[in-house]
Amino acid sequence: MRYLMMIIAMAFVLTACSSAPTNVTAEGASGEQTEEVALTADQQAIKEFVDSQVVCTYERPVGSHFKTRVCRTRDEIERMRRKGQEAYRQIESTSMQQGLQ
């Protein structure tokens, strides 16, 4: 059984090295397209698997002392983070515009 797992792992590594790259653009913290990263088909599959994994945390809702268990996918967590940053930037730019008038 151990040898079979080693052979499968070696085959996976060798196919990852020989597959053609797929171009994916990376998005920077400011929301701009920053650089192009080449990912192989296997690396893309691994990235999609990691993004679809569920992460559970214990959070305290506002106004409560009790923690509740909240489960989200990594992709959902990243989308929420970006949405929060976008809202912050919009509020910040609006307050800056009002301050100049």
C-alpha cells in the first residue's frame, strides 16, 4: 500500500512538471490587475480545491458574549474581504471629497 501511494505521488509530480501552463491574472490589494502568473493544469486544480475548502471559525455576533460556529469556503472569505476593503475605500473617498468642499 505504501509503495502504491509513493508511485501515485511520483506520477502526480511528474505530470505537474510536464503539463502546459494556463495564464491566470493575479489581483492586487488595490483591485488592479498586477501581474500574470502561469499555472499548470494541476496547479489550477489544486488552487480550485483549496478555494472550495470549508473553514469553520467561532465568532461572536455583535451584542453577544456567546460564540457561534460559522463555516465558509475560502473563496467566500476572500470575496468578503475584498468587498469590505472596497466599502472602506468608498467611504474614505466620499469623506475626503466632503472634507474638501
